[in-house]
Amino acid sequence: MMLFEGWGSIFRVLMVGSLAYAGLVILLRVSGNRTLSKMNSFDLVITVAFGSALSTILTSADLALATGMAAIGLLVMLQFAITWLSVRSRGLSKTVKTAPSLLLENGAFRPDALRRTRVTEDEVRSAVRQHGYGDLERIAAVVMESDGSLSVISKQDLGSGSALEGLPRQAN
């Protein structure tokens, strides 16, 4: 019994799994690209919940496919509603997304921001190197984005600096 329960349970996993997979793809396609975009912490939670729901649908003989798909549909609708509302409400957006943080400014590290984001100077240097720079003095800014990625902006490419608007800056 531990190694093989019978062909019925295997057939159920194959059938329900295929239908659940197709349903998940359709729901994600309908919900739009934002559902599968680069993830911030809110998006990660939803993605884990999708996986958990799909796993339960596949492995629980006590859960009907329609019930499981309703759960996944609810998650998709909640994701859509929260993202739709967060685009329209700055307060909600701040609640569900982390704000970008300026980690390096004009070649100088910002220790307060590094501590708050739990990023090391070595990680910032690595991002600078990955963007093809060998000297921090050539860098105007390194920003930790809300999805956890590090953006590197050289002094040469800074222009007016309008992309850095809204980030806390150090007094010059």
C-alpha cells in the first residue's frame, strides 16, 4: 500500500492534474502579465499559494477539481484586485510593496539603507561589476528595486536623475 495504491489513484492524478494545469494556465492568461511579472514579496506569497493549491488538487482525493479551481480562481481574482487597487491607491501600494532603496549614491555607500535592506557592500559591488563597471566613482546610484533586483545607474547615464525621484537622497 505504501508503494502502490492502485491504478485508480494514478489515473486521478493524471486526469485531475492535466485539467487543473490547463485551468491554471487559462486563469493566469486571463489575469494578465502582471500576475507573472518579476515578483515582490506580495507576488511571491501568491505564487506559493498557487503552488500549494495546485498540489492539494493533485494529491487530495477528498477535494473536487471544481473546488480546487475555485480556490485558484479566488487567488487570481484577489491578485488582480490588489494590483488594480494598488495602482490607484498610493497607501495600498505602500502596504503591499516595498519601496525602492538607494544603496549607493555618487560612488558612496549608504550604510543606513544597506542595513535596512540587509544588503552588503560586496553585493552592491557585484551588481556594479555585472553591469560592466570597475569603479564605484563612475556610479551615480545603485537602487534596490521592489522586486529585490539591483539597478545600477552610471554618472554618464544619470541625465536629469528623474528616475531617482521619490528616493530618499543624502544632502550634498
